[in-house]
Amino acid sequence: MYRPIGRTIVLDGREFTRRAKRYAKRAGLDFRFVARKGKGSHGKVFVGGRDTIVKRTEIGKGLLDSMLKDREIPKEDF
């Protein structure tokens, strides 16, 4: 689910995964999601040679910015 709250954009883990998959396809990178790699409601998303843990609940702006920076994904392309 994607919803703006004021000027802050909030995504849930499923929307992050969908957007990461779209980005990987456009950039010609490999994409994988492995649910069993995370604990509880978490999973691991692999984009290219990098990975991140994704939770199913809401991802706030600060965490989203950090996840994109760590994966070297430009915010404009995501």
C-alpha cells in the first residue's frame, strides 16, 4: 500500500518489493525475494548484488531513504 501522509510517503513492504522488482527490470538487474530469510513478517529482497531486509508493515521515510541508499537505488527511479 502506498499513501502520502502530508509530505511524507509511506510504503508497506509489499509495495517496496513491487517497486524494487520494477526498478531491477528497468535497470537490467537480477531480482529475488526470499521470505524464509527474514524472521516473522520479514523477508529479504535482492536487487543486483545487494540485499535488504523488508518488513510487511509500513516503511517510514527515514527507513525508505536508508534502504534505497544502501542498495544504491536513485530515489527518482524508485
